[in-house]
Amino acid sequence: MQKLRLGISTCPNDTFIYEALVCGLFPSQFEWEVTFADVQTLNEKVLRGELDVAKVSCGVLPFIQENYQLLSCGGAMGYGCGPLLFSSEESATFDASQETLLPGKNTTAALLFRFWFQKTQPQKTPRISYAFFNEVYDALCTKKQKQGVVIHEKRFTWKRDHLGLLTDLGEFWENETHSPIPLGCTVAKHSLGKSTIQSVEEEIRRSLDLAWARPQLVSDFIRKKAQIPDDSVIEQHIRMFVTEFTCNIGEEGKKAIRFTMECSIGN
């Protein structure tokens, strides 16, 4: 049996999609060796060629296309689901002179922030630093950081934690490009060959079908991996980030990927 190295995050949309596959809930023709990590770490692993199949940021695609192929399923793309730019203060406006904390250099969140900044602050240069996505949120809540871009489950708890919304980067992207927000995608090494890659896509779709067929969306596996073990937050997360594009990116999704590639190269 062929062994494949798979990398996914612990976020509910990833664990929802891939649970049946990684937990052996259906017969697979592969032996899956799974790495769970935050998205920036997965991006870096793929840049180094350390994974055979991985869920990565769409923003990293231009830098890996020589070695990896974009799959038509298993990603995170949609409308109304983009990264949010927050202030540590409830009532504040964006300050271009202040540093903005982003969840990883190669993340789509970083790309969308730069896209927004270039369009709205064309004469200025952004001050940027990077941290893991959970560290960005914690830094805002503790007021160690004045501005930052938030992704994943934390986008559902900001009102409770008294942060100030500066702008919805996903909404800005939608208005400018008239395409869905390309957050994450699944890629596979070209060297696996067409037949193996096709089988991988079939198994991802089967895993996703089994997840939707469950009576309850949230399982123990998903709950234990989540940053916020609250079923209502987890279900919101799944319904927001697991969309029709997760099963098949289609023509709209391909359009969004093309825009992303152009923006990435420009940055």
C-alpha cells in the first residue's frame, strides 16, 4: 500500500472534510501519514516539499506550482468568509503608521491585507509583522498589538472579546474582483502521477460526503482538535468555510485562483 504524507490544520473545516479519510472510516488505497499544523507551517512544509498532499493557503500557490498541483476539491473558498482586520480597541480607525500583525507571511490573509492596503493606501508602505493565527488574536485581546488580521474560529468571538472591526478584507476582495474568496486549497505533488492524484481527489470527496451525511456536524474528533471547543462556534465555522467550492472549485473558483496568483506575484 502506498504511503502518502498528508498535512492539514486542526481547524474545524479541515477536520470536518478529512476526518473520515484520516480516521479510516472507509477503506483507502493509501496509508495516510498525517501532520496537523497551523496553515503557515503547512505552507512552509510544502515550500520545502515535505508533504505529498496538503491543505495550504491559496496565497502560496505561485511559489509551489513547479512541484505541486492544485486539486479541484478539499479547499476553503466562498463568499462572506474572509479574514477580518481588527483593532484592540472597540472604537478605532486604521492607522497606517502602526504595525499590523498578520497570521503568517504566505497566508491568504496576508495577501488580502496587502491587496486592501495597496488599494486604499496607495502612497504608503505597510508596517507588518507575523505570528501564528492564535497569537494574533491573543495579542489583540491583551492589547499587546493594536492592529491585526484574524482568521479561523476567532472571527466568531471578537464582539465578546471587545475588539473593534476595522474592515472585512474578504468583502473588499469580493467587491474588487467579483469572485469568491480563495482562502485555502489542497495540493498534491506532481510526482505522484495523474492516476494517484485522481484517486486522492476521489477519497477527499468521499470523506466530505460522509461528513455531511452524519446526523451531527460536530464530532468528538473535530471538537478535540478545535481551538474553541464550543459546538455552536465549530458549527458556524464548518458552515462558513465548507462550501460548494470545497467539493469542486468550478469556474468561479478558478477565476478567484487566477486573481490570487496575480496578486501573489505582485507581492
